[in-house]
Amino acid sequence: MKKFCKLVTVILIFMFFSTGCADTAGRNNNREIVVWSHFTDPEITELRTLADKWSKTSGYKVVIHSDKGDNRAYIEASLRNMEPDIEFGVSHERMEKLHSENLLTKIPDNLIDKDKYIPSALETVTFNNKMYGIPLSIETYGLYYNKDKVKKLPQTFEELISMGRKQGFQYDINNFYLSFPILQANGAYIFGKNNKGYNVKDIGLNNENAVKGYSMIRDMVQKYKLMPETVDSITARNNFKDGKTSFYISGSWDLQELDQSGLNYSVVPFPKYNGRQMTSFVTAQVAYVSPRSEYKKADWSLIKYLIDNSSKPLFKITGRIPPFKTDYNIKEVKNDAKARTFVKQSEYGEILPNVTETQALQNTNKIMQNLTSGKITPKECGHQIEKDILDFIAKEKQ
């Protein structure tokens, strides 16, 4: 069965390349730079317009393709010398695997002003104190609240629960990503970290501190009755948008829809819990260059040009927040109190570990729902999540 799956994967990759979507053949003979992007189609249209302007002065032709493949497809392409010169707009968690396979190029010194960037954003592209890409945008999450109903903001998580019981508080509680601040404030962590990076053998999601966090997550459903165990992001957002709840946890990706709804709302960073500031995960969309590209200097020049000129239109199209500190950010972010909140939250957030093993957490929703529904205990929840990670690591080694 495994051999069959691998064969299918190779066939699909071959079909992907043969359609011309990522055709790199002959590009080195005509000064052509090939870019794959995971951004949305409207964003890619904007990038193509900017790339055409850059082409007129640089003398290089730029071809930008929409790419929805994963690291496996990229690595398979590299084995055939068919990878693009640039990947633009992919999640930072992909980079560790590519770095370990020597498929990333170190960025030139002084290409960017690092002091303008949020430190956690730069951390997403850094390995052994060297940068192998540039962050393009950041995503994190915070506490949304209804300004018509909430007159005094909760200063602690305990106050948030108390107010939520009276005024309504819902979010996609089974989403590990959104519930992690509760675990973190109790002392849990995903992987231990040292000077060399993450130690994936040191898993901090199945210890006494993590169990305390899982207990609180369960109690929010079973004890405090804040939300049903079946709540999802759409239901929670609609209930907040319709005024049925006063508090909601989500990311900057919900700003546009809520703005259009006419709801009188705002966003603030998380309160304190157990005397600690609750932190959120920070993820980044990044750009990097293939080490086999023959036009590396031009590649980085193009990336720098796109970064300098796309921040405003991309924020307008999808609400992507540039990874810059508030003082250096675009005026559209500076003038938007809600967007500024996510910048502030990112400044003391922590990056979602930029290692492949983090992908093991993508399937935790079922485990979390078993927890919130009372089917498993907090201790069993930690054990199952740790087992998923260990199983993933074992499969990666095969």
C-alpha cells in the first residue's frame, strides 16, 4: 500500500509539472525567474503586476504560479531540479525540513533592516542564528469583545470566565492552536528549546502543568457551561457577530468579515492567567530562495521589491499584517486599532515551532473534543497528544 501511495504521489507531481504550472525548463537561458506562491489568487494577481514593474528595470522575466503543494512536492521537484527559484508566501513551519535538506539559501547580509521587524517574526526564518528567508506577514490571535456590552475589560482569565458566564464567551475551543494560551499560562510547552533550536524529544504537553491546562479547557465546557463541546469557529464567530456572545477568541483573519457586519467591537491582547501574561502563537508567511537558482542576487532583489511594495495592497485584499513593529508598520495598520492589537500581541507571542514535528498537532481536534465532552480525562488527553507526536516522529524516520 505504501508503495502504491508513493507511486500515486510521483504521478501527481509529474502531472503538476507537465501542465506547465511549475515549468522551469529553459528559464536559465532567458533570464527568467520562477516563483511559486501560496497566497490567494487576488494576491497573486497583485504580485504579478508588481513583478512586471520590477522586470522593466531589472531585465529579468518573472513568472508567478499558484502553488498549493506541500513540502513533499517541493522536495520531489528539487530532486528533478524543477523547483522554483523563489517560494513566496508559505507557512514558516515548512522551513526546518527544507533547511535540513539544504534547500534554503541564506539571505544576503544587510538586505533588510532587522530592527524594524517583530523579533518573533524573524525567529520563524532563523536557524543557528542565520536567516534563510524573510517574513512577509504575521498571524496571531487575541480577545475580541462587544463594545456595546462590555464596559470594563477583564484583567485576568478568571475574570473573563466570570464575565463570560453572564455575557457569553465562545471560540473554537477544540482548536489546539487557539486553546494553547491556557496551557502555556499553566507552564506547558510543545517542544523544549536550547541554543541549538528545538528538542523534539522534550515534549511538554503531557506533564503536570499541561494537565492543569487541559482541566481548565474541559471545565470551560463541562463546569462553566460557556459553550458546547461541538462549537466550531463558524458558529462561535456568528454568535459573536449576532450579539449572542460578548467575547470571542480568534485571529486577524476575522477582521474583515466582522467590520463588514457593522458590529461595534474591538480586540485586545489576552489577559493574565496565574499571574502570567497569556501568550499566543505567532505564525508567519515567508519567502525564500532555492540554492540552485542561478539568479540568487536578482531573486533577493525581487523579494525585497515585492515586500516593499505589496504590504499595503495585501493588507487591503486579505488583511495580511506586515511583520513590522508598530512604529515601522504601514499607516493602514498604525491607524487601525484592531490591527495594532495583533502587532502588540505578536511582540510578546511565541512562534509556532518551526520544525516538521509541529505538523503532528494538526489532528488534535478530535482529542480535544473528547476532552471537552468528558469522554477522556485531562491526563488521558495529554497522553494521547504526546503519543500522536511520537508516532509522527517515528513515521518521519521511516
